[in-house]
Amino acid sequence: AQSVTQPDIHITVSEGASLELRCNYSYGATPYLFWYVQSPGQGLQLLLKYFSGDTLVQGIKGFEAEFKRSQSSFNLRKPSVHWSDAAEYFCAVGPLGGYQKVTFGTGTKLQVIP
Amino acid sequence: DTGVSQDPRHKITKRGQNVTFRCDPISEHNRLYWYRQTLGQGPEFLTYFQNEAQLEKSRLLSDRFSAERPKGSFSTLEIQRTEQGDSAMYLCASSLDLNTGELFFGEGSRLTVL
């Protein structure tokens, strides 16, 4: 069965500092991997996704993520965090093809301090 | 494109009452999903429709839960004889019939069972 682990429940960073959110997945084949962001009172929004090709993927809002098959990881990064990035971030995994039943991690809540 | 809309946004009910949530997906999307999210958790898959056919139901979806998508457009999720454990955010998402992997989420319907 597919699963996702986000080991950090809560992270606090200073505005302008770099950010890395960790994600490890378990899946038997080549997965789709996603990062979604959820701001208070808003729906989940896709930041980026990976399913093949270049293992470093660029997303919206200046985020990027790197797929490392050997480590079963798909960590999210941003070089300089803005106060508006404060939100909850979810890593997710889904199967290639089919109807994309997506399994989400438990999320990492990001706090940004001035 | 008005996005995925859900109604009501908030519902407070007494234990034992029935509640129904509605989801209107993005108009050209033929795939529709229901997820449930509780505090501190990521979204958990409940069920999936392709057009009007319900193709998968999670074991989380007890016999008190029923979902329909009668004409392949909007969907309803009904919970009968609500229990306090049903208190959660119910999320609807839709996607195209393509291997893009992206789910488009509504803002959710928050249920509080007293």
C-alpha cells in the first residue's frame, strides 16, 4: 500500500531564510509525487508534481522539489521564505495511470517569523 | 472557470441527525473525489467517481455514508445518523480524465456534530 511520511509536524523559519520540508514515501512502482499547500480557509492548491524526467521540479511561488528514488524522498525547498508562505504543506503520492487515488501525508505546518 | 464549489461551508448538527453535502466540480472534469480531513491529519480518501459511476469506496466510508453523482456532474455526500467522530472537514476534488495527476480541491465543508 502506498504511504507518505512527513516527519516534521511544525516548522518555524525566519522570513528570508531557506526552507526544506521533508517527505518520504512508500510505493511499489514509479509514483506520481505531489506537494500541495493549504492556507487557512482555502482549498488545497498544487505547488508542484513529479512523474518522470528531471528529478528536480519547479513549482509555483518559487518552490522546488527533488525526487530521490534511492532515498524514497521528495523534499520541498524554497531559497527565501516570504511571510505569505505560512501555511500547511502536504506531500502526496499517487499511482501512474489509473484514476490517481492520491494518498496524503499528515502535513507540515509552516510558521514564518519576521 | 469557477473552480470546485462545496455547500454548505459549515454545518453544525446534533448527533443522530442526517446531513448532506454538495460538490460542484469544474465543469469539464469527469473525475470527482471525496476526502475527509480531521485536525492534524492529511486528507483521507473516501470515494471516487468517474462520470456517474462510483468506482471505489474506502473502508472509512461506513454504511452510514453514501455518495452519489447522478448525472456525472455534481455530487452529494450524505451521512446518516451522525456521530461525534464524523466531525471533520469534507473535501471534494475533481480532475480531468488525463494522467496529469492534479486534483483541484474545493474549500471544503466543515461538519461539527454536537
